[in-house]
Amino acid sequence: MAFDIEMIKAVYEKYPSRIAAARKAVGKPLTLTEKILYAHLTQGEATQVFKRGADYVDFNPDRVAMQDATAQMALLQFMQAGRDKVAVPSTVHCDHLIQAEVGAAADLNKAKDKNREVYEFLSSVSNKYGIGFWKPGAGIIHQVVLENYAFPGGMMIGTDSHTPNAGGLGMIAIGVGGADACDVMAGLPWELKFPKLIGVKLTGKLSGWTSAKDVILKVAGILTVKGGTGYIVEYFGEGAKSLSATGKGTICNMGAEIGATTSIFGYDEKSEAYLRGTDRSDVADMANAIREHLTGDAEVYDNPEKYFDQVIEINLSELEPHINGPFTPDLAWPLSKFAAAVKENGWPAKLEVGLIGSCTNSSYEDISRAASLAKQAVDKKLVAKSEFTITPGSEQVRYTVERDGFLDVFGKMGGVVLANACGPCIGQWARHGAEKQEKNSIITSFNRNFAKRADGNPNTHAFVASPEIVTAMAIAGDLTFNPMTDTLTNEDGQQVKLEEPKGLELPTKGFAVEDAGYQAPAVDGSKVEVIVDPKSERLQLLEPFKPWEGTDLKGLKLLIKAKGKCTTDHISMAGPWLRFRGHLDNISNNMLIGAVNAFNNETNKVKNQLTGEYGEVPAVQRHYKQQGIGSIVVGDENYGEGSSREHAAMEPRFLGVRAILVKSFARIHETNLKKQGMLALTFANPADYDLIQEDDSIDIIGLTEFAPGKPLTVVLNHADGSKDEIKVNHTYNEGQIEWFKAGSALNLIKAGI
Ligand code: F3S
């Protein structure tokens, strides 16, 4: 992967001068986060200090990673950008669409068949545009990235919320929507609000039953699911240095569960060992040469209160194993208190299934420690009482742990090895009997445990813990079991106790793999044809959106006046619709079906002004489109909060909505609307929301003089012939106005402007 080495070299060459400039601009010692961010400014060397939590800053990430569900629309958009190749190293990983049912081989074959058109598209589009393609079965995006691409001091964006996993190897890695990935692959800067910083000082050392997972389970309990929003979490201290690189990855991975922008650890001996262990001694040598820039300044870590916005301290020597849940990952229980909590809350104590692995916890260390317990169970004649599954994070890990006998031990304990994929973690689990919706408990080493996530059953109580605790619980089959203190009865009726788990951070014989599942792209992709079946229900090539017609917009019909919360889920629902992520026309049939109509308090029921009848939102909008009539959507506060899903902006644009007028926007959605060439407007006077009537025809005036900071006028033509004229604001800058005029940001990129 010479492309990578050259890229990393180029990044590291810039480090000394960029850090020197950042030091001067900031005027005080720097955290690691600041070093990496300032080293990746689009403007080059820093000339000013950025205000944390306030300033929007342009960055140039070094790489892009995409998983198969989100890559589809990202790459369909990229095809519109008119580029021959991606501007930064990028990869696609086929991990989300494989359903776990009976076991690895059969499940993988079934998935290949079922998702053939999606895989063919992703494989061919990757081949054409210089993107590395990891086939189904190769592994889960974040584990594969950690093993192959993450590097200390780098910056990456990924179209998946657990992209921060790469922070374990000292990379700023952030989850984004497909439109952002498309921009960066096209060579454009990527904008981020300069984050605030939480410092987590780790002292002491882990021992016995406690593992890296327990650090983040504890942090989640302290910060809760919202506590990290707008923050980057930086870990440091002697305790941090004692953790393996993959353990650090686990902690950063699950930082997504506290809402953090990302999490990061500094470069240390463990990072170096992992780089060398994964065949990247060249990267380790280069990192060693600029070592001082790949960790925060000593003064920062000596006096963290002065440099971080918030500081948490955890003593690893005193940390207990934790179990978090059910239904939320921040309900943190130290193991010693968990049995009582199970009883007091009436959670089902009988454990049905224990699931280990996933992108969060499937390192060699995790698997070897869990296997040490499985071996004890076999040796001590304990029969696992619960079902038990293992999801390896990559083919490299799977092959190595099979070679070293761990999978065999799990098999003897009754475990089933699933495909190297997300599987049960993302609801791709054909769990038998789940449809009966019975109350039951499962425990996983995954990261999320919201209702219905694993098996679709709202009554499944899912708990999250380390792989070691999950394995011990699966052996006991009982959530009130405490492996640190309790005994179990074996086949011979004897009382036996599980000893502390033991494992290895890295395989003594090194990693091995026969076929890692990687497909390198064509050197010259110009002749490669992208495969999209025109009859496909799941994929559709995009057509460019039409440019602005050059006049004010008049006679727009009110499509819906949405009331209250209107998140990206209300605008473009997930669940069964995920299947259509690559087909804009088909997925548009979910447009705004979750939004509440302010005139009847119902969802998906709006008045068709042309017929006077009520219909479903997408159907009414399709009627307007067919008649060549534009429309407008009105919304309340924080419209479009939630995910960065670009479909929520593309669908209305595709169906002919011309403007979204709201009291306020969630910023990412507002930017997404602008990128798609839509008008994103806010009421100058929020009370004007009340003036909007169900039968309004609406004019937007002033577009011929559309300029930054200059309000536009909206005329509400009511059905009774009366009118209201109101002012509306916008936040378009010069460049974004050009997006609007061109019809979309992509149209402008394609035109080479
Ligand atoms: Fe996949 Fe679950 Fe990770 S969905 S990427 S294994 S969080």
C-alpha cells in the first residue's frame, strides 16, 4: 500500500512546522488533539487560534473509510463529481449487510447472493475510482482500518459512527455522512466546529477480570449518552500507556456512545508494538522520528485542568468490571452491584445468549482472554448454559485465532462462530423466536444496546460488557453470577470457580491470513464500467439536480407544516428503508412520513392543495412534481437534528421541494440542504410560523439579489385572498449561494469551479 506510505510521509513532513505555527498561534502548550487538528488545517500553518466550541474550521483529512450501507449514496454522489480518482486514500468495507443466522460460511454465502447487486456496484465503483475494496467476509470496517490504515497523528473521516475506533492508534477519526465523504474524496476541505476537549487521566494498571472495555463503560456512566457531544475525549497518563493499542481502540470506539466527536490516545510503546505486529514497521519508524508531536505536551498532562474543558480521573487499579444496560449504554453497574440491580429491577436473570466480538471487541487480546475462560469451562466440565456466538472483527484476526486454537475451544464450549461482519450488532440477526417478543436477556461485548437493536424484539434486555465478562456469564447462564466471587456446579456436581482470564496482546507467532479479502483498485480505472442494473430496486444512478432558473420562486404549495421534533429519522426513516439507501427514487417514498402535520396532529397525512384531499406526504409531493409545481416545507425548532444522513436533504430536493423554512436548523442538516441546492431558510421572527396556513401558496422574493447576510422576503398567499409578508434569514456564504445557483454543490464541483 505504497499510496499510504507516501501519504503518511507527506503528513509527517509537515508536522514540525505546523506544530511550531500552532504553538505560536495558541500561545500555550498543546494537547494531542490540538496538534493533530492544527496540523490538518486546509489553510496550512496556523495563523490564529480557534475558539473551541464556536469556530467552524476547514480541515484536510488524510483518508476516508466507508461501510457498505452508507458507501452506496456516498459513491453515487462521488460519481457526479466528475473526478477520475479519489483525492485521498479511501476504502469500502462490506460488513453491514451480512445476516447472522446459522454460522459464518452459510451466512456469508447467503449474503453474497442477496446483496449481489450492491456488492457488484461497490466493487466496480471502487475499482474505477481508485478505492480499496474489502469484500464481504473480510471484516468489520473499524477493525480492518485499525489493522491496516490507522496511523498516529493522522486524520480520517468515515461514514459510520464508530469510526473513532482508530483513535486507539492516535488518529483523529470522525464519523460523518456520505456527502462529507464525497466532498473529501473529491478533494474539498471538510468543515468541523473546533471541538471542546475532555481530558481523561488514567492512573494505575488493569488486572484480573478488568479490561479496557470497563474504562469506557465507566466513562459512559459518568458522562451519559449526551455528555461528550461537541467534545473530543483525550486519554493520557501512565494508565493509558499500559493499555494495548486494541484496548485503546475499544475505548475510542465506544466514545460514540457518549456522543463524543471522537476520542484519542497518544503514541506510545504499545502503539509501536501494534504497528510492528501488523506489518507496519515502516510507519512505526516514521512515527518514532516525530514522536514528540504525536502526544500532548508534558505540561498539559501535568496540569490538565488548565488545558482541558473538563477532566476525569480513573484509577485502573481500582476499576471494577462493569456491565451497562439494559436499553442504554450509560446505565453503568460495577459487577459487584449488578446482581442486586437485576433482582431489584426485575430484569430476566436467565441469560439466553452471550455474544462476543464486533468492531468494539474482537482483537487478538479480547479473543484470547475470552478463550482462556472457555478453556477453563471445558477443562472443569462446565457446560455453557447460554447460547454463545463469536463475531471476529477481521479475517486476519479470525484466521490467527483459529490457527492458535481459540475457535476450537469456543466450539467445545458450544460457541458458534459467525461471519466477520456486523451481524447481530446492527440487527442483522435472524434470531429464532424473536418475533414472539418475549422478555429475555442477552449480554454482548458490542457498544450499543438500544431496544430492538440486536434482534428487533423490544423486550430483549441487552447488556454490554467486556468479552471476558460476557463469556463468564454465558457459561453461568445467569446474570446474577459474579465470576469474581461465585462458584458454579459442574457435570460431576462439584463446585468450581473460574480463574482470572489470561491472554496476549499480540500473537507470539504473529498474525497470519490466507486471503484477507482485499481487492486493490485498477491503476487506470478509466475503462472500468460501474455496474448498476437499471432494473435494480436498491441502486439507481443519480441525475444532476437542475440549476436555479434565475427568478424568484412563486406559487410554491405548502407541503407540510411540521410541528415539534422533526429529526432526520422523521424526515428519512431508517429500519426497513435502509434497503433503499442506494436508490433515491425508492427511498424518497419515506420522505417526511414521520413528521407531525401541525394542522391535524397526524403523521403522513397532508392536504393536497390541487385536489383538496388528504394523502401521504410523498404521494402528495409526487403529484405536485408531476404537475411541475414546487413546494415548501415548514418546520419548528432544531429541524433535522439527529444523524448526518444526506438522504434527508436529497429526498425533498429530488421530489421537487424548493425550500425548507423553519424556526431553527440542526447545523449539519442545514449544510446538507445547501449542498443539495435547496433553500434553507429561517423565520426572522419565529412567531411568523403561526401565520402559515394549510392552503397557502408561497412566494420567495429577493433571490436575484441573493447575498450573504441579506434576508429574503416570503409572501404567504392565503386561500381567502389575504396575504402576509415576512422576512426570512439564511446563513449562505458566497460559495454556498453558488451551490444554490448551480443546483447543487456537486454540479459546481463537476463544472470545476
Ligand atoms: Fe458494525 Fe456494530 Fe461496529 S454495526 S461497525 S459492529 S458498531
